[in-house]
Amino acid sequence: MNIDKQVCEINLKNIKEKFEAHEKDINELKEVYKAINNLTISINNLTTETRYMREEQGELKQTVKSVQARIKHMEDAPGKKWERLTWYAITFIVGAMLTIIFTQIGLK
């Protein structure tokens, strides 16, 4: 009977050691699970932020295009005014020359 008790104590000791080792492994796995869960949440947040950033980037591109078009229009405006002024000056000079020529040849 004494041997059976010793065998049982040895088996119990082995079982307790294995249990403690398994419990330690489980606790370590819990920590790993928490880290993976936190990482998953962070990735989801980054994905959402990236999506919003892409949308904002699209809006910014549209705004930049609009501003560029307005700047182009503003840059072209003085040139158009100068062209118009030049056209008026040339028309005036040609008209004056024709008036002088026709006056010289006797057309009044």
C-alpha cells in the first residue's frame, strides 16, 4: 500500500507540475491574444483614417484644380486686355490713315 501511495504522490506531483506549466502557457497566450487584438484594432483604425485621408486628398485635388483654373484665368486677363487695347489702337491708326488718305484724294 505504501508503494501505491508513493506512486500516487509522484503522479500527483507530475500532474501539478504539468498543470502549472499549462497554466503559465495559457497566461502567456492570453497576453499574446490581447496584443493581437490591440494590433487588429489599431489596423482597423489606420484603415479608416487612410480611407478618410484618400477622400480628403481627392477633395484637395479638386480644390487645387479649381485654384489653378482661377489663377490661369487671372493670368490670362491682362493679356486679353492688352490684345483688345492693341486692336483698338491699330483700328484707330488705320482709320486715321484712311481718313487722311481719303481727305488727300478729295473724298470728304
